[in-house]
Amino acid sequence: MDLTAIVFYLFSIVTVGAAAIMVFSKNIVHSAFALMFSLAGIAVLYVLLYADFIAATQLLVYVGGILILILFGLMLTEQAVTQKFKAVTVNMLPASLLAAVTTVLLVYAYATTSWQMVMPEERSETVYDLGILLMSDYILPFIIAGVLLLIAIVGAILMSTRLTAIKNEEQ
Amino acid sequence: MELMITPWLAEPGLVHFLIVSALLLSLGLMAVLSRRNVIMVLMGVELILNSANINLIAFSRYTSLSLEGQMIALFVIIIAAAEAAVALAIVLNMYSRFNTVHLDEIDSLKG
Amino acid sequence: MFTQLPLIILVLPLLGFLLLIFLGKRLPRKGDWLAAGLLITALALSLSLLISKLAGQPDESFTQTFRWLAIGTHTIHFGITIDNLSAVMLVVVTLVSSLVHLFSIGYMKDDPRYSRYYAYLGLFSFSMLGIVLTSNLLFMYIFWELVGISSYLLIGFWYEKKSASNAANKAFIVNRVGDFGMFLGIMILFVNFATFSFKEIFDLVEAGQLPYGSTGWLTTAGLLIFCGAIGKSAQFPLQVWLPDAMEGPTPVSALIHAATMVAAGVYLVARMFPMLTADALLVIAYIGAITSFLAASIALTQFDIKRVLAFSTISQLGYMILALGVGAYTAGFMHLVTHAAFKAGLFLGAGSVIYAMHQVLHAQNDHHTDAQDVRNMGGLKSKMPVTYYTFLMFTLAISGIPLTSGFLSKDEILAGTLAYSTLNGHWLLPLLGFVVAGMTAFYMFRLLLLTFHGNPSDRERISAIKESPLVMTLPLIVLATVSLFVFYSFNPFGAADGWLYQAIERPISMVPNMLQPVDAGIFEEAVHHIHGTAMVLSILFALSGILLAIGMYYWKKIKAENLVQRTGVLYDLSFNSWYFDELYDRIFVSGLFLLTRISKWFDEHIIDAIVNSSAWVSRGIASVAGLFDTNIVDGLVHATAASADRAGSMLSKIQTGKIQTYLVYVIFSFLVLFILFI
């Protein structure tokens, strides 16, 4: 096994293992941190796939941004401290059945399909090409994504300000 | 048997990445379907999005999809960020209205 | 050896930080020995590096770079440079830092976040070493910000105290103002030269390339980068953060004030010296002189032991900046080195006093008396002999009394300033310099006499005071020893023959000829010529300051109260730090509020008017459309709705309202479709 293989297997195990911990852990804060490891592991997989910019974005946006948001959500809804004794799951049986079936089906489909592969391109970096693409072929989606983010920000702020307004009225 | 497994393990190719993504997808599905806490459900959604991203990027490396795959993955990340922000605002609203974040306790329907 | 050793020195404190932040609570003794041990190792390595570097005269610089990042056609390198300047700085930083580590073992003994404190210290030392070692501006900036954030963590270490977290915020925000200028300066250079490396920038300037082709821009870039130094080294007009930074633990103040944070600004100016034009240097000199005068005048009237020391730090930093500005490069850097030793000592000594006061106040259950106010002390001399004698040594050094290290460097600075004024006619610079020398001697002796001599204000309290433990006094003794002249030069009246002067030469200025500062040869000549005069004057000023202090606070011949009344307004200005905080509050904070009020008015009166009128127009259109809607469209809709209603009431049986149950249905049907079609 060469280095790439070792790194791949190691981080696949980290990623999937952390995801499993996330799903099955009873403590939701533990879950959040397991998710962090899982996302970071995925970033390493991206690096293995020669997607350096995406890997960096993954770390910045997911590990740095979304995860913090989730932790904020946890703190604001005070789930870390209360109600430890209740069951944390519902529909356990159908959920695990469905998940298992999905896995089997997907793996079967992946393994039996004959993919039309091309020899992997050796790229030193993707940032330059991605930047060119973003500013040429993908300029419209790029702008729309910007508008979407703006709308999301405005919407999130609006919803949370209404929230404080409701709370103030209650007091 | 020995001969079958060794080359299979030796070099990670397209299918290996796809299988990792399939595992992540079903774990995400588990979280979405079975956890009571709405924030856990959100985390499950993030996991599913990530598994889709692995697929896209794996295809971008091994098939003729090339850089386009990475591009789409980039947009997925952008949209996931927007989704997380809005979803958490919704969760906060939900929490202030129902005083719980457990999805199975929130079942009042209009009409 | 010059390539691997610096990296190891750089990584050691970082290692300490990582180990302590993650494992701190599990380590025996919470890991203080680990942090201190790592720093002492780094000190030993730095010393060996310096010795082998000095053995290889003349000064050569060794650079090693690694490719770090490529953006388009630019590649950015991470590099390490070792020359005599950085080698000396390495020793200074690691020495003070390791002594502070040792001292803190006693001082922070009972703190609940003991291991985190050591972790932060490690991060701080790491970022400072990074500034010292880096070979390019971008990494300088990165480490610069790291110093900013670690100082933020340390100043706000007792964040339960409102004043501490405010002080941390203030330090961070004021620093940002300076850093913004620094970043602009770096960007001007990068846009024009497409490199961050010091050496390449200097080479390009020497080859006659100028930013945007004009010498004005070169001066601007130099001054903008100097803005960073203004912020970090607390120069006028950004000096306001430093006195407040006293809210952190006292050993941290010693570290910030002596060797790490504030020294970074001076070090930056020294590094950038070859590209600074004569105009830029003149501005730098004046800022240094003004800072040193302002801070010294404030220190005259303060009663908090740490505040006096804080203002004296600002004043001494002003000296260093002044020295660099007038071209007395080596003198300025030497003052940085000597000042690091005796100022760290002063702070640790103050820490030892405060620690002792705290112990007693705690034992007496007294929570109101301020343990840092010199009016509550007095007569500590016999109770804390080691602290007293080392403190006396440091005070002599900072006042510039012969046979101390402070005398050597301060004397050279004043001689350089005087020489500069004879060559260029800026007589205000030496005047301020000498006056500040007298003021420094006065306020330092005032502090010493009020703290250790005189009658105690509360006899019972003072009699209970005990000397601090050995881990706290040992660093004091070490620092007092290196405040002697022999460590810098064997001639107690001239530093020019000492190793430091031999090792560090003023770098050759790379700027175009007409902007060159005074030529080093001519300058040296003038300094040599005027050295005797400067020495006599500086001793005279220092002695008169000391005499005045003794007259006022020991013999009580001159009543301090009378002087206060006699000088009314001036005393008020000094006591309230020249009202700088209030001024900034008026201008910037209130200005911001005014701006928001203006935009609010604009919003309400202009934007809203436009919106309202457009709403009025669309209402007219809508009422027409409404008629069409209610009569024709609604009829169709109602019919559709009625049928949907019937279907819905049938289907509502399987609706439980639980979203996850729905999801199970969805996934299940999806999988069925998947199996059917594939």
C-alpha cells in the first residue's frame, strides 16, 4: 500500500467513525464535535481528490462557520444541560431498516456499474482554473448564489429579530 | 480470496470514495429519521450534503466531468451555508413558540 | 545549524501551548514545569545560536524559505532569517519569557485557570519569536496579529472583572487601528514589488524602483508600516491602550512591556530601516520624542505602582523610536535590549510587592484596600530586602546612573539625538530627550521612595508583609545581574566598544540618494564629537531629578501638596493622562453616534418618502386588478379548492403531524422506486 492508500483508509475510517459517533451519541454536544471531526476528515478526502480549494472551503465554511452556527443553536436552545434522561430517538426500527437498505442498494449499484473513467488529470492546483470558470461560464450562478446568501442573511436576521420582539412582549 | 482482496484494498479508486459517501449518506439518513432533536436533524442534513459533495468531487477527478464537478460542489457548500443560517433561525423561532426542540412533540397542524 | 535551530526555537513554545491547552489539567502540577522547561530549553538554544553567530564576524544573514502558497502567478514563501539583530532579539525574548514563566509559578499559584495561563504564555512567546525570525512582511503581519490575539487573551485573563475584559478589548481595537495602516503599507509594497520578502524589497528599492514611481509613495509606505509600530509599541497617538493593559496578571505585564509585544514595534522599525526615507525617519523621531515626553509627564503624578511603570514603558519606547528616527540605530536597539531586562525586573518586582500585599490583605479579610496603590505601602524595605535591592538596581538602570546598563544605552541615544540636532537643527528632539531623562529619574525614585521607604500608612498591615518565595525572587536577581554594565560593554562610560555595538551595525539605507538619512560615517563622527557633553548633561539631568524626588519624599523639604496647587492645570492634565481617553471618546465614539443619527434621518425622510409614493401608485393598480380577481379568478379557485378539500379530508388520516414519520414514508417510497426502475 502506498501513502495515498494509507491516508485514504485512515481518514475514511475517521470520517465514517466520527459520523457514526455523531448519529448514535446521546450527548448532543459530543455529536457536534464528532461532526467536526467528520467534516475535517472529508476535507482530507477532498485533498486526496486533488480538490485543494474545495478542501479549504470545506474547512472554512463547514468547520469554521456552519458548525459554529450549530453550536450557537445548541447553546441558545439550552439542550446541553436539560432533559438528559429522555430517549433521544424515535422510529428507530424503520429508520435503521431504511438506512441499511439504502447502503446495500447504493454499494451494489456502485460496484456493479461500469464507470466510464478517464485517466486522472494531474493538477497542481485548481484555484486558478476555478477562478476563471467562476468569472466566465458560471458567472450567473455565482451572482445568484450571492443574492441567495444575502436573502438568507436578511431572512435569518428578520426571523430572529421578530423572536426578540415576541419575547419582549411576553415580558 | 486472498488475491481478490489485496488489489481491492491497495489503491483507492472511484468506487472507494463512492462507498464512503454511501456510508455517510445512510448515517445522515439515520440522524434525520431517528433523532428527536431538531438540531441533530440539521446535522444529519449537513452530513447528507457532504456525502453528495464527495460524490461530485470523486466524479470530477475520475471521469470526464472534470472541474465542473468541483464547481457544483462549491455551490452546494454555498447553499448549505445559507440553509444552515435560515434553518437555525427557524429552530430558534420554533423553540420560542413551542418551548421544545423535539420534533415529535411538535405535531400541531393547522385546520 | 543556522537553518534548523531557529525553527526548533520557534516551535518549542507552540508545542507548550498545544500540550497545555489540550492536556493541561491532566498533567502533573498542571504543566507549569513543562512550559517553563520548554522556554528554558529555547533560551539555551538561543544563547548557543547567538554565540556561534557572534563568532562568525562580520554580520551575515542566513535565510531559509519554504514555498507556502501559490496564488495565480505569485508564490508566497515562509522564511526564516537569522542575523545578529534577530539572534540578539531571540535571546532577549526567551530570557524574559522564561523568567516570567518561573515567576508565575509563585504569582499565579492559586489561580483556577493555571494551566491555561501557561498555555497563553506559550502562544505569546511563540508569536513574538515568529515576528523576530520571519523573513517577509506577510508573515510578520500574521505573527503580529497572533501577538495581538494572545495579548488580548492574557490582558483579559481575569475576564470576570469588567475592567479586565474592557482593557483587553481596548488593547485589541486600538491595535487594529495601527495594524490597518500597516496592512495598507504592506499592500502598497506588494502591489508594486510583487513580493513580501524584506530582502527582495530592499534590493528593488536599491535598484531604483519606487512604488508608483514616486519617492512620496516610498515615504508613505514606510510611514504606514510604522503605523503598526505606533499601535503595538503604544506610541502617540495610540498610546491609550497600554496603561489599561495593566489589568492582566502582573507577570504578563512584565512580558508585554519588556520583551514581547511593545518591543515588536521597535523591532519592526529596525527591520524596515533600510527602506525608510529621511522624511519618514524625521516623523518617526518626532513621534518618539512627543510620546516619551507625554508619557513621562503623566507618570509624574500616578499613584498606582503598575500605572507608573506602564507610562515609563511608553516613555522609554518613545526613546527607542526617537533613537531609530535620528539614525542612532544601534543605540535604539541596545536600549530595547537593556530596557527589556530592567523593565521586566521592575514589573516582576512590582508583582512581588503586589503579591505580598495581597497575601496580607487576604489574611486580614480586607477587600477594599487597593493592593497596587503606593499610598497604601511605604516602609517595605526591611520586610522585603531582596525585592527592595533588586528594585533599586532597576530604578538606577532606568534613571540612567553610571555603571548600569540603562546608562550605556540611554547615554548613546541622547548623544545621537544631540548629534542629529547639530547636523540638522532639530533642537527640540534633544531638549525633550534630556527633560524626559530628568523626569524619568524623578518619578522612578518617587515610586521607590513611596513604596519602600517612609512611614507605613498602616503599621499592622506592613508588619505582616513577608518576602516572596524563591521562584519569584530568583528571576529578580537574574535580571538585576544583567542590568549591570559589564554584560554589554567593559567600559562603563561608553557602549561603543561593547560586543553589542560591534555586532549590530546600522544597515545601509537603500533609498535614493536625495532621500538618504544622514550618512552613517558623518553621524558617527558627530556622535563621537559630542559624546562627552551628552554624558555630562544626561547625568546632570538624572541627578537633579533624583535630588528633587528625595527632597520631596524622603527629606520632605518640599511639600508635594504645595507643588500640586501651584501647578493646578498642569497637574490635572498629567494626573488624567492629558484627557486622551476622554478626547477619543468625544471624537470617535460620539462621532459614530452622530453619523448613525444622520443616516437615520436620511432613512426616515428621504428613502421612506420614495417608498410611500411608489406604494400609493401600486395601490391604485391593485384595486383595478382586485375587481378582476374576486369575480373571475376566485370562482375557478373555489371550485378547485372544494375538490382538494374533499381529497384532503380523506388523506388527513395518515397525517400524524410528525415530520419524521413523513420522512420515513418519503424515503420508503423513494427506495421502492429505486428498486423498481434500476
